[in-house]
Amino acid sequence: AVSNTDPKPVAEPGSGVMNPMIGGQALLATRDILENMAASPLHSTLVADLKESGVASALKSTGQFTVFAPTNAAFAAAGPESKSTLARRMSYLIVPGKYDSQALLRLISEAGGDARLRTAEGGTLVARMNGPTNIVLMDEKGNTADIAIYDVRDKNGIIHVVDRVLEPSGPTRQVASN
């Protein structure tokens, strides 16, 4: 499991934005999602898989995305993915739009407890509360992941570090562009 025992969040000079540190590394709000994940020592597997699958280029674009970023330990526990389904797995971890923890809490509340998030892969993640302050995500197979580190702000979105790899189920879908 990931512990958020890193030092206090770091404010980027001139930005006023506070980001949590991950693995002792400052992740800066002026970087894009891919640049910040590449700086995190806990996300080398995710970055390699994003690049190998071709999904990485989207995370350097000007759109807004929310990435639920499994750690290296989460990928090790999940086991390897075949090359043919890697892009699908990577796209399932990305939700178009910018959803920080406050936005997720609001969606969960408005949805009566189960907020459905449409992924770039075309599938659905369900966000719900696990206790008074923790948000848990459930994939289409019923697996759950806790958000271990919230709200890493990037110039093109938000990263939330999760403790498990979330995966789509069923046949390949049309990619969503919501």
C-alpha cells in the first residue's frame, strides 16, 4: 500500500498551487500529467505502459484529464498485461475532465452515493465513499482501489494515486469523448 508520509506539500514558486510530494519528489502544477508521473519514482511502470500503449501522447495534450494512477506495487500485484489489451487498460485509468477530490465528493453526493465516471476507454468507474473521508473506486469487475494520494494538480488535469490497478471488463468499446 502507498503511504502518504512524504513531507508537506510543495508550493511551486509563483503558482500558489500546493501539490503533495510522491516518493520524495515534488510534482509541479506547471508540468503536464505525463511529466509529473515520469518524475514520480512510484509510477515508472505506469509511465512505461502509457508510452508502450501509445496512450501517453494524450496526456501531453491541452485537454483536461483525471488519471487514477496505480503505483508500481499495484502493477506488480495485478500481473502483466498482454500487448493487445494494454492500451485498453491504460485508457480505462483516464477520465476526460478535471476531477479533484472536491469535485469527486460533489459528484458522489449528487449521485446519492455512487458517482459513475466515464473513462477514455469507454467504460465506467464508480466512485463512492469508504468511511467519512476516503473515496474508493470500483471497476467493472468489482475490484476496488483506494485513493492513497489525492489532488496532484497538473497543467492539463489531476492525478490521484491509487493502490490497485482498475480494469475494464467485456468487449472493446468505442472510445468516449465526454
